[in-house]
Amino acid sequence: MPKKGSKPPYKPKIEYRYTFKDVAEAAGMTRGTLAGAKIRGKVDPADFRSMVSFLVRRIIEKRLKGNLFAPTVRLVKRRGRTGSQVSGKRSKKAVRRR
């Protein structure tokens, strides 16, 4: 027990930071989806309590939908465009036919 009237020991402050990308990854959603949730008022990135409650709700929802031990973070990275999407560009053959 410290002596009466002594100063408490010095403890350096530890600061933690998180980014929008970190929160989206932990929630298992894209940054665009998280931005939509922010716009709709479901989460406030500047408020730590809001972020924690949003993540807890999101994780619980994911667990209730399926496997209890499913990871919240998407394991497979998305690829670019798929073959079914039309790019709007014409091939050289299509341009020549006109």
C-alpha cells in the first residue's frame, strides 16, 4: 500500500485509434455499406460507444442468421467485374460493322 500523501505512480496514456476501414472489416461489411449506415444514423464513427454497440449488434445478427462460429469478417476478397457485367465498351469488330 502506498504511503499517505504520496503521488500515484506515473502511467503513460495509451491511445488507440481505429479507421473506417477497420470498423467495416470487423463488422464484415464494405466501407460503402458502413457509410450508408452512418448516413441513416445507425452509427456515429466519432462516438466510441456508438461504434461498439453497432459492432456488437452486427456480430449478434450475423451469428443468429447462421453458424454460431462463422467468422464475422469476410475471408474471401472480392474480385473485379464478372463476365456477366457489361462494360459499355464496344469491341473493335462491333465498331467496324457499322
